Amino acid sequence: MAKEKFGVTVDAEILREVDELVAECDDLGVSRSGTVEAILTAFVQSESNHAERVREIIIQKRQDTL
């Protein structure tokens, strides 16, 4: 599977959580990028309605309720 690079900007809280996950997976030698890819893979492979869930999250962030 081909990979594409893209940049993202995240809140400091999300960065802290990702860094904690990276530290917990230290034995795997995973990077932030690899951790974020794993998170996205888990989300996309889940049974949820992805478009609906993403819309909910965007609305919550805009309303500052997330």
C-alpha cells in the first residue's frame, strides 16, 4: 500500500496524549507518525459511521465543547 505524507496541527492536549502512547509503545520503536497512523487505522476500520462521527467532533470543537 502506497503512503502519502501530509502535515497536521493538533491541540497541545492531543499532542500530550499521542506522546504518552508513543512512550507506552517504546518497545515497538514507534514514532508519533506511526502512532497517529495506527489511531487513524483503528478509527477507519471501526464499525461507526465515520462521516457522522467526524462531523460531530468538528461541531464540538467549534462550539468549544470537546
